Amino acid sequence: MPRSVVRSRGIRWFILAAALPALTACTVYEPVRSPRVAVVKGPFRRGLVRDGVYYGGGTFGGDVDEAVEGVPEAVSHAHSYQTLSILGSVALFTSEAAAIGGSLVVPAVVDDPETRSDVRLAVIVSSITLLVTGVVLHLAAEPHLYDAANVYNDRLDAGWRPSRAERDGEAEARGAKPLAPVKASTQQGRAPQEARTPL
């Protein structure tokens, strides 16, 4: 087996071994149940928590937009976070595929040593470029996650609250029954009134 292949595999295993303790040590901090949105560290990436529900960021952006529904500007930031995360992950996976191709596929396909060296160099440069691009895109995504949470919380502080339809829709999405209106008993001299169950 070529030394370059052995060296490349050794570097990958070293990086994985160094990162494994950090990945396995990550836990999800659960803030006090609140209508406000909080940014928390998830198993692999940061996510959002609202009303005791965790919306993970995930490799491809997750479902963080659901945590800030009802505030268009916050949703826009969440979508930007998801888009940049998707592009970053695609770049990272492509970089790994290019690295494997440069180490294993090129030597098996290209016979001429000089041409093989040139092709392998081009593949390696492309792999590194994609790797850096993926990291930069993921780093660029992070501020949008905080912006989404901050914009949503600012609206709450200004007195805005999600509509009942939005809350019922979220409850149904989580498998819970929406809160139904309850008829209050009619008292003498007063018209029947509609009371709602407390939120």
C-alpha cells in the first residue's frame, strides 16, 4: 500500500480519535421552561429550546425555523442558518470524497506516474479548498442562529405573543391535542361567555 495512503488514513484516524471524547461528552442543557428562545449546545451542534421543546440544528440545519415561527425576521435568520449549514455539510462531505479519491482511486486508474502525481495534487488541493469552504460556511451559519433567537425574544419583550392557531398547530405537530374553548356556566343576569383553558 502506498505510503501516502497509509499517512492519509493515519491522519484521519488521529483526528477522529481526538474529536471523539469531545463529541461523546456533549450534553443538551435544558433551560427553565419559557416562551423565550434559548440557544443550547446539542449532541453535535447548537440548537434552540422554547417551551421545553428542543429544536436541533443538525448537520443540515435541522428544524430550528420551527422554534421561531410567527416572527418573519427570525424565521429568515433561521432559514439562512439552515441554508449555510446545508452548503457547508455538502462541501465537507465532498472534500472527504475527494480525499479518498485522491488516495485510492487515482493511483488505481492513472498509470503514468507523472500524470498520476499531477492529478493527485489537483484532487488534494480541491479537497482542502472544499474543506476550508465547508468550515467557513458552518462558521458563517452560527450568527444567524443567535440572531433568530434574539429577534424572536425581542418581539416577546415588546409584547407580541404567538396566536392561538400557531400554538395549536405546534401542539398538533408534537402529537398533543390543541387547547379547546370551554363554555362557562351561565349566571343569572349575565350572557353566556366563552372561557378558555389556561395556557
